[in-house]
Amino acid sequence: MFTDVDQPDGTGAAAAHKSSTRIDYFDKTGRLLFSSSVPASPGDGSLSFFGIKFDDARIASVRITAGDVAPGPNDDKQHDIVMMDDFIYGEPQVLR
């Protein structure tokens, strides 16, 4: 669960890198398995949700980019301060 994602989530490979908030999933060799922007939601303090499910234990690490500046007074049209809470994930398993 993310709050206050203001910047557009983008579409396509080039635009996706313009989003302020994204999640990247990697396998045990560091290969990127899946990457997606978190959808922007209009308004101050609004909520955004992102989830994905894999049918097997292939995720070894996750990188979350939340906003483009640290929390503080800079939340304006050029900056996006994003906060997170309530993570849900499967029980860790041994990767083979």
C-alpha cells in the first residue's frame, strides 16, 4: 500500500522510467523478473496499491523505489514524496 503517489505511472519502456514509484523483482542471480510502476492516484494522501503473484518461489530480492525525494516539505509538482505500509508476502522458501 502506497500513499500520495502523484507522479504519472507511465506506459511503455521509456515512460516507465519517469514514474516516481516502482517495484522491481529479481531472481537469485540478480536477473530482473518483473518491473512495474505503481499507479498514481489523484489528490493529497490518496492510496495506491500494487500486487503481483508468482506461482513458484522464484523471487530472491525486491527493490522498491518510493517517490523521488525524502520525506519533508518538498511535495510539489516537481517532487513526489511517497510513503508505504502494509506489506503482504508469502512465506520465504529455499530457492533451488
